[in-house]
Amino acid sequence: MPELSRRRAIGAAAALAAAAGTQAVAAPAATAAGHRPGAPGSFDEVYKGRRIQGRPAAGGHHQHHGGGYAVLIDGVELHVMQNADGSWISVVSHYDPVPTPRAAARAAVDELQGARLLPFPAN
């Protein structure tokens, strides 16, 4: 088997980057309306006495970090982020990834143990 040279590794990385760039160009058309294929749907429920809500969010801060999704606990935004593997984390349970934004909201309620969620300052 031939040994991998630096030149071949850089060439392979460039090819992968070009392929990813092609897919990224097609993605904004799907997200322009605020909906992505496979994106989680909306939810609105009371969990352990706290109202948790989630919905697709168009544009702004959510589009960059939250994958175009907004989560609220008792009307206060819970900062959520989708990881590359599709799991979700929140500012409250950052080191405990969960499969959905609803699960992130529930995990945050569990972690808060009755405390109020304070607004997360946007940078």
C-alpha cells in the first residue's frame, strides 16, 4: 500500500472541502423558509410544572447556533445548539448531549431544579 504523502492528504482535504461547499450552497434554499428536511417540529408542553416550547426560528442568532430552532422555558429563551452528529446541547446542560430540542428543554428543567432560567446574553 502506498504511503500517504502530505501532497495527497492536502489534495484529499481540498476535494472534501469542495464537495462540502457544493452541498452548503444547496442548503440555504431549504432553510430560507425556516424549514429543513428532518428538522424537529414544534412542541408546547408542561414538563414538571414548567412550560417548555420549541419551534423552528427563521434567521438571527438562532440560525447560526441553534440550527434554526428556538427553545423557551417559561417564556425565557434557552440557548440551544445542534452538534455535528445531530445531537443537541443547551447552555444549562452543555456536556450532556440529547437527541432532540425537546429533550434539551427537559434536561434543562431537570438541571434547574425549580430555579428560574435567566436570559443568556447574546454576544
